Amino acid sequence: APAPAANFIRNIIDEQNAAGKWGGRVETRFPPEPNGYLHLGHAKSICLNFGLARDYGGVCHLRFDDTNPEKEEQEYVDSIVESVKWLGFDWGTHLYFASNYFDTMYACAEYLIQAGHAYVDSLTADEMRAYRGTLTEKGKDSPYRNRSVEENLDLFRRMKAGEFPDGAHVLRAKIDMASPNINLRDPAIYRIKHATHHNTGDTWCIYPMYTYAHPIEDAIEHITHSICTLEFEDQRPFYDWLLDKLAIGGFFTRPLPQQIEFARLNLTYVVLSKRKLIQLVEEKHVSGWDDPRMPTLVGARRRGYTPEGFRRFTDQIGVSKSDGWIDYSVFEACQRDVLNDSALRRVAVLDPVRLIIDNYPEGQSEDCFAPNHPQQPELGKRAIPFSRELWIEREDFEETPPKGYFRLFPGNSVRLRYGYVVKCTGCDKDAAGNITAVHCDYLPDTKSGTPGADSVKVKGNIHWVSAAHAIETEVRLYDRLFRTAQPGQETGNFLDDLNADSVKVIRAQLEPALKDAAPEASFQFERHGYFVADRSDTRPGAPVFNRTVTLKDSWVK
Ligand code: ATP
Ligand code: MG
Ligand code: MG
């Protein structure tokens, strides 16, 4: 494999390794909150964290950041596990749940109180906000800020014991209400919440705040590099303050984990926010989390996107410190490149009309041979049956051809790919004037792969399947779920930009070799694009196909 491209995170690690900071150890984590399904943005973080661990001979933890009792469910845990595995990453024995650290987090909080670094505040939420100040105005000390250690400990223990209702008190770090960084103006670290937790049940009625819990989780797991998105940059001073105090208290040893921020993935034509994704599912704009149009990893999988395509994409876009937008076509191009290498070629007629070869004997058939992969001859050829009546694409015949049209029209000859040259003689129509069949004669000496194949030169080359041998199946042609690059940018409501024609369900005629396609097998349907056998709806002998991506970018402006 090629050496991974340098980026600023790798540079930091290389410098630290040269200085011997971690003794060569690289330990990262991917820390999802189990409150939704993973999306394409998460894939960037997964590939980054697991990729660093892989390249530096380290480990990456899969940690469920489940410190918030609300909205967290086992269904999400299971799906996250499956998606990270599907992307091709392995956490070994390093699967963790942050809620298993509640005891340590609580002990750390008592220590902070005893050391004079935390206090119980009893202001209301509104009062606390007013005391916090603004960017231009310093904060003010709460009247409860100078409570004694004894009073703080007593109140905190009674918070834990369930003596107070939600919101009555919070535990705050005691730092600096005049700090220019608002995150250092005595941030809340524990709040009262009488809620049942999916893992710890009703054991707790106080829960740590994310910004307090996360550094402790990292330190407990001996994480070296805690990589997160840019919006946490202003939290880094608190991250460092907290772990420094807890190291002094003997909870953790140095060197302490280092937070490093990178730019999140912003991708055009999709939405990457759990809130919006939930809305798409709940309001039934899509069929579910795994709808092939969803930018979730379960949706991507069902769409036929490949893990390798994801890895190629994240390698290509790199990691940086500045926010920007990546065009969806970049993602599609990576997927297309991977599928071009891996997908076997097959023939499918998506908009069938009958082609009758009048001079071919009725009831007769023969085999034509087509390569499974033109760039990989070692994958061999397969037989495609040929007979008197074929299905061809409706657009491959024109009664009155436009200029430059080289396919079938009366008097013109084309090659039936892998088969014979045929000369068009006319067509049949119904009473309404719709074409019901196209007629032709074949030139018996011109079969592909025989000495006479090149005796007749033609410009057109069309694909076909034998009507008597074809299998008819459902095929779904997907398009983008949104019409605009940044959904909701104009009106403020992303739903206004839904593409009303994002899926077309058709009945197609496929060559018989596709009959036994396994769920999740990907193919290139010649001239049409890449298609995958739907992992949910495919039955033995009865595949259903989803179009993953067209052969060329059809969205070029
Ligand atoms: P959302 O904002 O949609 O609710 P989140 O960031 O809260 O998502 P988490 O489950 O907390 O979701 O995310 C787990 C990890 O994935 C975090 O480390 C986060 O930084 C990373 N992540 C989430 N979204 C993106 C993105 N668009 N690009 C890169 N990394 C992301
Ligand atoms: Mg989050
Ligand atoms: Mg978020």
C-alpha cells in the first residue's frame, strides 16, 4: 500500500515520537454518542482515528460516549458496531462504554471539591447565563462561589442521593469568571437529571457534562491523541486544566492525552446532522435509516458504496484545520474508481423494447462470450445466450435518427455487442403509434470472436439480452436526495430542497448470470453504471438491484 499522505496530525505524532514523548505509543479513539446512526461525516473520523492507529502500530478504541441518559439506545449501539466493522476496522479488545466510568468521574468531582477547584452553585439556569457575561463583558462571581468545602461536599452528596429536583443545583469547576474564554468561566461539570440510563439504570440521578466527562474518559483509557472536530477548540484549555488538576490529585499520570482538532466533513447535496437525519426518517421522507439515499453508513452500504471507496475518499480529502466544503461528486468518483476495479461486468436492459431477428431460426439459440472484466482477463468470460428475440434499450432505436446517431434505424447496421452485426429493417407500432418491436436481419459470418467478425465495419455497438433467457427484476435508480448543494441555505428549511425525483423504480431485463447474485454483490451493468444486489430485498434466485452510481458524473454543470 502507498505511504499515507502527510498531514498536520501525523506531523505532530512524528515530532513527538522523535522526542520520545509517548515511547512510540499511539492510542486513539472513535467516541460516538449512541443517539443516532453513523453518517458520512463520522466515516471521516473513523478512517482518521483507526487509520492513525494502523499506520503507527497502535490501537484505536471504539468508545460509546453514553454519559447522557436521554436519547441513547441499544439499537444505535448495535448499528454503530456493525458500521465500524463494515468500514473494515477492528478495535480488538478495546470496546468501552463511558458510563462504566461514572464512579471514577464522581470520585474526581469529590476530589476537585476538596482541592477547592469545584463548588455547588444554586443559581437558576437563567441567572447563571446572566452571570456568565458575554464575549465583550466579563462574567460575575456567583454568590455561591465561596461556599466552604464541607458545604459543597455535603450538597454534592445530597445531589447524588436524589434529595433535589432537576436543576436545583449544579457542580461547577472553579476557574475564572473573568477569563476571555467563556468556556473557562466556571463551566458546569455535573447536573441533576432524574432519568433512567440505558446502561446504569436508575443508579445515578446526577450526570457529568460532556466537556467534563470526555477528558476523563480519554485519560482512563490512556489515549495519546484525542482527535475531535474544530468546534471543540475553545474547550481545549478546560480539557488541559481538568486533566492537570486530576494528575496533581493522583488520578492520572503524565503525559496526559492531547486534544487535537480537525475540520469536520461538510459534503454538498447531503445533510450530516443527526437531528436532520432523524427528521427525514420520522417524517417518512425516506424509507428508513438504511434507505439507499440516506447519507448514513447503513444507507451507504445498502446503496452499494464500498468500505474501500470510503477509505480512498478520506485519504484523498485529507485532514486540515480549516473548514470547507467537499463536492459530493468527489465522493462518488472515489466509489466509482473502486467499483471499476472490483465489479464484474454484466448486461442489463433497463428500458426494454423487443428486437426481432427475422432471418434467425425460431427456437434456436447459441452462446456468445463476454469478458467478466475487460481489464482483468484472468477473471475469464461467461456465456450469454443469443436467440431470435432480444431485449434492447428503447433509446437504441430511432425511426427517424437525429444527426450523428449511429445506433439502430431503418437501413443502418450495428453490432450486437459480443454477438452479430444486424441490419435494421423497420419496426412495429401499436394503434397509438408506440413502437412495440424493432426488426432486423443478422449477418451470419460476423459473430464476435470469429474470423469474419471484422468483415463488416459498423459505428454503433449496442447491448442486448435474449428475451427467452432474460430474468425480469426490480431495479431502483437513485438520484440525490436534495436538489441543492447546501440544503436549506436559501429558505432556512432543508426539507424545501428535497429532490422530488430521487428514486425511480423500474422493471429491467437482465442476463441470466445475474439470477443468483448474492446480496451486496456489485456489478457494472454495461453502459449504465454500478449496481448492487439489495441486501434486504434480494432473495435466492430473485435479486433486486440498486444503482450505486452512474458510469460518468451526470451532475457536471
Ligand atoms: P451530530 O452533530 O450529527 O449530532 P456528533 O458530532 O454529535 O454528530 P458524535 O456521535 O458525538 O456525533 O460523533 C462521534 C465522532 O464523530 C466525534 O468525534 C465527532 O467529532 C465525529 N464527527 C461527527 N460529525 C463529523 C463530521 N461531519 N466530520 C468529521 N467528524 C465528525
Ligand atoms: Mg456529539
Ligand atoms: Mg454534534
